[in-house]
Amino acid sequence: MTYIKTRLKRDIVIDSVITLHYFEYMKDFIFQGESHDFWEFLYVDKGTVSVRSDDDWLTLNTGDIIFHKPNEFHAIRSIGKNSPNLVAVSFTTESPAISFFCNKSFTLDMQERSLISLIIREARDTFSTPMHIPSVEQVQIKSETPFASQQMVLQYLELFLITVCRNHQESAGHAQTLVRRSSPEKEMANETLLDQIIQYMGYHICERLTVTAICEDFSMSRSALQTLFHDKEGCGAIDYFNAMKIERAKEIIREGSMNYTEIAYFLSYSSLPYFSKQFKKATGMSPLKYSSSIKGMTEALKKTSTKNRKREIK
């Protein structure tokens, strides 16, 4: 028999790593921006940031990633309520397939997020340069590293890019392609407005609040109100308000200060059966069953605490 070798094609090959960072930024973090002649991606491990890509702005939340092609200007600004944690990796490649990532942003699934974690873990074992310092412009290799750790960094990075490319082929050019969004200033203004409306809802928790009333008190249109809540909270304004009512009902049940009829009247439900129906729809259990479960957990904790004290005395 004559055996003939087959050379396998490598669609994405990373030539070198420029920087690899894991940042834990302050809530008011701002990066004014830069451009360079190599690829970079920014992954949001926690928080919300507004990212500029040339003249476009995109809001990224936890689990989102954006790719910047060579010589593309990019800047970052934190706009969320929490301090952001960000992963930034820059690299060089001559592979034509990398063009898939031009002007792309995606929400990563668990498999893709796990690969990001593997890249970070291997990089910590490989590089001596701190990953949290933005001024680092070249990674340095540790004097002692696990066997083939440098190769593992490259292969994890290549595997990540290939996986993302495979998983998001169908969505490319559609909803997850970079789109023009509002500026960070507008995003921050929306965050402030949302906080004010939610606070307003809290003041009116015992009433039958309507979209019309909210719009009139905040001088905004119905579409603007609904867009704000769907973008920030993933639901309509009244859906959010109703969820607040259920949370307040749960608090009152735990306090034990009212019976169910009184709670329904206090929160302006039309009747006890309607309150019970809405409560079960939101929590998966009736008010009575919820109360019983809370009491059961409380009793169990008391028994555990008593047993622990007896053991300490012995």
C-alpha cells in the first residue's frame, strides 16, 4: 500500500499576540480611544459599556463582544450601574477568513464564554506582564511556564474565533451586526430617566398606574417609554410595575402584617382572586403556598441553628 499525506487547511491562524488584558474598571471609567494596525476584540465579562467603533456607537452588556479591525478607531465608556470587567485581546493574522469579524458584535453563548476563560487562564500561566494594566504594550513570557503554554494560548484563541465564526454565520449581517446607537451621553441620560421612572413607580406602588399617567408626568411619548423599558429591562413599563407590585406583596407576606385580602386592597388589585392569579403567574405558587414555603424555610433554619448551638454547648 502507498500512503499519501493530506495537508489540512487552517482557515484561521494567529501569527502573534500583541496584548491580552483583563480589566476591572471603576464605574465612571472612560477610555478616550485609539487605533492600531492589528485586530482586537473587547468582551464584557460584567457590566455595561458604550463602545465607539469609528463613527458608530454600540451598547455592550454582560456576555457581549465586539471586534475591531486594523486601523479602526475605538473608544469605551462605562454607562451601567455596576463597575465593568472587560477582556481585551489584540493579535495579528493574515488569514482571509478573519474578515468575517469586520464590524461585528455578538452575544456569546456558554461554550464561547468558556473559551474566553481558557484563554485568560492560560495567559496567566504564560505571561509575566500584569493583565490589568492598560499601559502594557507588549506581553512578556514568564521564565518558567507549563509545557507548550504559548502554543495553548494561540490554539485557544484560534479555537475561540473559529467557534464564534461557526456559531454566528446565520446571524452575520442581521441583528448582531454593528448598528448605529446613541452616544454615551444619551445612554447615561436614559439610565437616569429610567431610575427616575422606577422611583416614581415605587411611590405609586399602591395605585393602578397607567402608561398614560407615566407619559404625562415625564412628558414623553408612549413609544419612547416602552422603548426605554424594553431596551433596558426587557419588558414593558406596566409589566415592570406589576412585577414591582408582586415583589412588594412578597415582602408584606414575609412581614406578616396583613392578610391576603388586605394585601390585594392595599396594592389596588380588583379582587383577591385576581391578586392570587397574578401572584401565581409571577411566582409559580399561590400567596398561601408562598407563605407556607417561607415559614417552612424559617423553621428549618431555626432547627439547624438550635442543633448547632447544642453542639457548641456540648
